[in-house]
Amino acid sequence: MLLYNKIFIKINRIKSMEKKEKNELEKTEVSPEKKQQQKTVFILISALVLFLLAVLIFKFPPKNQNYLSFDEAKEASENFINENLMMSGTKATITAIEEEYGLYKLSVDVGMGEIIESYIDKKGKLFFPQSFDIDTYVDPYSEIEAIDIDDLDLEGLEIETLE
């Protein structure tokens, strides 16, 4: 019986210690104000990380490796112009190339010192033989008056037909 009492006392002590530990854990539980503060800090840090990620993406966009170099664009343009746009026996040369408006701007010498500004996209798929500055463009036909055909005197006019 003495042994039974000793075991009983030890079990009660262990239960008492468990209750104390449980009470201490409950006391260390985070208060609602602390939880709100942690939530706010988490949201601010998340927003900062997203902002930095957006800045990195837009500031340093991924480079597209399919773009032509200046020399490749020059060669492709010269070949296209000479094979498709020039009359036989004439040859155009690219005198200068630079990047402008996200395209390659070409100075094309079409002969007799006439330079035409043309553009080609960076992938070499689209060629623009001519460009117009929208702000300074003047319609070349704006000064010409319209002619009414009914007012023309066509009597006595001989019309030749091709056979």
C-alpha cells in the first residue's frame, strides 16, 4: 500500500506540473493587438516585395534574342530592296543604320545621291520603305482644285485606241 501511495503522489505531481506548463503556454499566447500588428507588417512586406518585383520586370525587361544585329538588318534590307524594289541594273546601298522608335532606321542611297529614310523591324520581318512625320506632313494634293468633267470641252478631241 505504501508503494501505491508513492505512485499516486508522483502521478498527482506530474499532473500538477502539466497543468502549470499548460497555464504558462496559455499566458504566452499572442494578444489580438500583436496579431494585428504582425498582419500589418506582413502585408507591408508583401507589398514592398511585389513593388520591387514589378520595378525589376519593367526596368529590365527580358531581352529577345531573335533581334537582328545592325549588320544583319543592313544586309537583309539591302537584299530585299535590290531584289524587290529596284529596277534591274540599279543598286541601292544602306549608308547608315540606327535605332529609332523601336525599329532600325535606314538611310538608303537609291542612286544619284538620293537618300531615302526607311525602317525595318528588329526581327527583319517588316520593311517600311518610307515614313511620314504626322506632325509636319503636308498633303501634296491639297493645293490642286478638283476638275468637273462635265465642264470640259471634249469636242474635236481625237481618242486613239490601242489594238
